[in-house]
Amino acid sequence: MKRLSNLLRVRGARWRGFVVATSGLAALEFALILPLLVGLYLGGFEVSEAFMINRKVTHTTSALGDLVAQAEEISDTDIGNILDASAAILNPYPSDLATMIVSGVMIDDEGVATVVWSDSRNVTAREVGTTISLPLGVIQLETFIVMAEVAYQYTPTFGHTFTGVVTLSDTFYLRPRLQNVVERL
């Protein structure tokens, strides 16, 4: 019996030693939490990158529409310069991943919006005479508006296998500033 008692005491001491041992515990905890921390870091990077590009898309769309709305008439040279200036806002991100369309839209007395002229970069412009739908707050009978559209094809650096290419886009509607219609030469 004494022998059995000694055996249980020794085994109990081993178990107690195992339970209170902490020599590799920090390394084990770090190994378990590391994938989560790396995922959070990379996810935060991707989200902040997408927000930055989305802000640049909004600024580009605003500038594109605003520069056209400030003109009385637009020539080929003018529209080329405006598209160049708008594309420069996207720096340091590549502007060839962005599509830009600026269109002059006439709204008739029945509220039907028709494209009068359209120019673009990295995409086909809207076809003249095409009827488009506008948000209700934009429609004002017998008026002209400048519609600027920008879309950016964002491919996440790390998460592209999960999301693929994400399209970040914005559209602005502006009324001409100097006269009722911006003429396209």
C-alpha cells in the first residue's frame, strides 16, 4: 500500500508541475494569436487603401464635372486638358485603371434626359441622343446639366482572392455656372 501511495504522490507531483509550468506558454499563446493579428493588420491596410482610392475617385469626379460646368463652351483641347487634370488627382494610384465620362445632358419639358454631347477617357463615351435616367432630385424641366462619372478598378493587394476586382465609382450632376448650356465645339 505504501508503494501505491508513493506512486500516486509522484504522479500527482508531475501533474501539478505540468499545470503550473509556464516556460513555453507565452510562445504558444503568440503562435495562436499571430494569424489573427496578421489578418487584422492586412485587413486594416486593405480597407484604408480602398477608402483612400474611393476619396480620390470622388474628388476626381467632382473636379471633372466642376471644370466643365465652369465653361461656356468646350473644345477638344479643353476636354483633353480637363481629363488630364482630373486624372492627375488620382496620383499616386495609376489613372489607367480609371474610366472617366463627362456628358452634357438636356432635360426636356417632360423630364426626359438626353445626352447632347459626351467625352471620355479609358472607356467609350455615351452615345449622343441616348436617353438616360437621372435621380429625381436632379430633374428640373427644360434645363441642362453636366454629368461626370468616374469608376476605378481596385484590386486589393492581399485580399484579391476573396473579393476579386472592386469597382469604386461616383457620379456628379452639376448645373452650368456661366450660362444655361455648356456648348461642345
